[in-house]
Amino acid sequence: MMSAARLARGHRLATAEGAVESVAPGLFRVRSASGRGSYGVRQDGLRWTCECADYREWQRACKHVAAVVEFFAVIAGVPWPHAAAAEALPDRPTYSQDWPAYDAAQQAEHPMFDALLWDLLTPIPDPPRPVGTPGRAPIPLRVQLFCAIRKVHSMESSRRARGLLLALNRPGTGLLAHVPSYMTPSRLFRNPTATPCLLDLIHRSAEPLREVEEGGTVGVDSSGFCTTCRGAYCTERYDPRRTHRWLKAHLSVGTKTHIVLDARVTDEHGADAPLFLPLLRGAQASGIHFAEAVGDKAYLSRENLDGAAELGLDPFVPFKSNSTPKSGGSRLWRKKYLEFQLHREEFDEHYHDRSNVESTISAIKRKLGEPLLSKDPLARVNELLSKLMAYNLGVMIHEAYEHHIEVGVPTPDLDRPYAE
């Protein structure tokens, strides 16, 4: 068997984590899985070091070191040169899933979606209409919101989405006695009064999940949603330097159920830190009492740490490399700084909940699409809020099956045979 020091220069192997090459005794280059650059992994006795950001931050074996492990197993013919270093390899995390509940919730989403949405829209009043106003009566606001959210959930055009709404006009459904024009969702998106209504719906959609989220963690993060979707042919006809315009969704999310608690929408240049406290206050508007709040380094400031504490939340925001323990008038800054430096493992256990916010954003984009199709700036904001609301309804249906939570609509019997 060949040791690390005797590996000849030029040995190469394509591993799961990227191509590995031995460039010198005890020195390896691991190509990035994305194909952009490579990282150096060096052996110094029993210690292995890597140039990647994960190793610099965590000071433990990363996936590039794991790639060298595979390199040794295949090329060098040894399972691992040092058993002590093998213990430092991180285990791949696994997460349990209640698959019967998940299967039932996925099948019941469409049967329950319309009834659950209509139930949430019932308390929304219509604006008063002056007596003697000429013309036909306006379409009720809750009907407009129903058509708009249903259209976003279907991911169809306005014309095709109306065909789905016509099925709700059948006798006995109790929904939509009259299906309005296919232009109703577009008009609703351009209505300024729709924005507070959609935010209120997002808050109220989280209320049934209070039993699960109570005393948990609220996570804050942001992500961009593109406003146009152009094909590659545009680079031939138009200026190839044209770029997409983006809207930035700032979200507060319950980390146990991945429910969206509150949202703020800005342009692509919207800053994260000033919206940390408004998002936490919006999360509390759902009536759920959280114990902790997590956010990445973009939300680090003395005002945010103290503000979260005033809201009864213990904030877990990592400090930057140039941060100092000087309080600067903050009551919490020095305490959290020392906690971050001296008890890093415990701090990271709490901070890891932030990954649930990224999972939520990924689920929204995969399930309902990332592009916003509206052309009007206000319409794009309301379309994005409708997308978040449609996602929340899916979460409510899933929790109704997994945790047996009453969401206001009975769960259908999926095994009932069709009526003859």
C-alpha cells in the first residue's frame, strides 16, 4: 500500500466531490463540483487542511477532504491514512419524513385548496359603495383575491386559469356563484388595496399552526424573484448585456413547519438589515410566540440584537470577521459576541435553524415558479405576495395530515370510491 507522502505526482481520479489530483507529496488539488476553480488539500502529519471557506469557518474536515479519502481508497489502495483524522469527517445529515402523511397531503392539496382559501377569505369585507352610484355592482374583493391566488397556484395564464375556475361554478360546490372575467387577477394585482389584504392573509394562514410553532424559532432571510423570462434568442436580436430586473422578497419563516409568517418586498437593491425587526414584529402578528430568532450576517447590527431582545426573542446572528466585543451602547452585543466566540458549537446548533428558511424559499420557487409575469411594478408585488399565500395553503394542508391540525376545512377521504 502507498502512503500519502509516496503518492506520485500526476495521479488523478474523478470522485463524487470533484476531480482529485496529486500535485506533490502530501498536497492535492480538488476541483470544485461547480467546475469553477479548485481547492488545495494538504496533509501535515495527522492534520488535514483545506483552502475552502467551509474549512476556514468550521476548522474541520470538509467535502474536499472527503474527496481525498476516496482518492486514497481507489488510487493508493488504503482506506484512510490516519484513523484519527477519519473521525473528523462530518456525517451526512439525514431527516425523517412521515411518508404516508406526505403522500396523503399531496393528493389532497387540490381538493382542499379551494375550500381552505375561500374560508380564509370570508372575513374580508367589501369597501362601502356610495348610494346611487351608477353602473353594475363591483366584483366582491374576496372573489377577486380568490381568482388571483388560484391563478398563481395553477401556474397557468389568466385565460386558462379561468377554465379551472369554471369547475367551481357547479351546483353544490358553494363557491363562486359567478365566475368573473379572466382579467380579474390582473386588475386585482394593480389594486393598491390588495397589498394589505394579502399580508393579512399570510398572517392569518399561520395561526392554525400555533401548536407546532409555539416556543420555536423564527428565521429571517431574503431571495430574489426575476420579473421577466427571456429566451437565449434575445441575445442575438437585442443587446446581450441586458439584465433581468428583480424583486427581493424578505421573509420571516417558522422553522418547524416552513410557514411564511410575514413578508416585505423591495427592489433588487433592498437592504436586509433594516427589515429584520419589522419582519419579527410581523411574525408575532400571527399570534405565535417564538423563543429565538436567527438570521445571517447581513442582519448583524446592535440595533437588531437589542430590538429582538425587546421582542422577547434570543437572537442568533453570526458575527463578521472584523467584529469586536465593544458594546457601543448595546446591552446584548458583548454577550452574544462572547457566546459566538467561546461557545461556537452551541451557537451553531441554534443558528442551523436558518437553513429552514432557505429550504422554504427553494420550495416556493420549485413549486410555484420563480418568474413574476406581471408588467406593472405594483402588480409584481401583489403577484409575489399571492405566490407566498398559495404556498402557505399547501403548508397548512400538509400539517393537517402530519400533525392532525384542524385548519377549518375537513380533510377529504382519498380512498372513497367514485359515485356511480
